[in-house]
Amino acid sequence: MKRNTMNDKPEKPQPPDQPAGPESGALIEPFEGELADMKDKYLRLAAEYDNFKKRSVRERTETWQRAQADLVQRLVDALDDLARFAHVDPAQTDAKTIHDGVDMVERKMWKVLEAAGVTRVDQVGLPFDPHVHEAVTTRPADHPAKDHTVGAILQPGYRMGDALIRPARVIVLQWQGGEGRGSGDGE
């Protein structure tokens, strides 16, 4: 009996004997053809997917540009009106006429913006919400129920649908726990 030593090389497993003759090539050929077909299908599918991604990006960009152009087109009439009122001769136009004209332009612009889904964030008395409000300063509240509520709007915020375009800049009321404990601003 032969003993294995560390210097002996382990025997490599040998593949099963393949039959000699034309039959051995005949077994491999169908698999090679099938592999080539699968590779071709994969490459075509990858190319189709790449084209789909490029087309989707292009279509999304075109849709966004059309939507922006549509909104601007609806706003240009109001901008033209605003330009007319900005260039009137104040010596020949009374203040009420200018005021009424600017008011008309604002209504016209809001009609377009509301149709596009834009709303203002400008309600006083609501609970302070850091998702839609930006606290600029605080002011003492005159009642505990008004603690952490919006006391004043310094600059309105805007939403378009569910997306916040700009938060409202607000003064937040804080209950100080009684009389005489405030910032001394008298409110």
C-alpha cells in the first residue's frame, strides 16, 4: 500500500470519458446554438431597455417644457397689464385708478396660478408646522391655547399641489405662563 506524503500531488478529478467519434460534437452543438440565441436576445433586450430609458427622459423633459410654456403663456396677459400700469404718468392718473389696475392684475395672476394648483400658506391662528412655516421670531401668547400657533405672517408661503414652493415666514406665539412675563412689546 502506498502512503501519501506532503510532497505527493493530489489527484485531480478526471471528467467522465466522452465517447469518441462524431456523436460528442453533436451533443455540444445544440447548446452552443442555444447559448448564442440567448446571448442575442439578451443584447437586443438590453438595447431596447436603453432606448426606452432615453425616450422616457426625453418625453418627460418635453412634457415639463410644454407645461412651463403653457403656464407662462397664461401669465403674459397679466404681465402686460402690469407693465401698462407700471408706466402710467402719475401726474395724469389718480391713485385709485392705479390701485384698481394693480388689484385687477393680481386677481388675474391668481386666477392663472390657482388653475395651476398654486395656493398661499398665510393663515394666522393655525398651529406652527415646521414643514410649511419658517419661524422668524416669537411673541408672547395671551392665552395658553395659542401656544405654538402662528401669530402673524411676515411673508406668505406657497404650495403647488402637495409640494411646498416656499414656506411662510411667521411669528410664532408662545405662552409665557402668566401676566408680566413677555418680551415687553405690549401685544
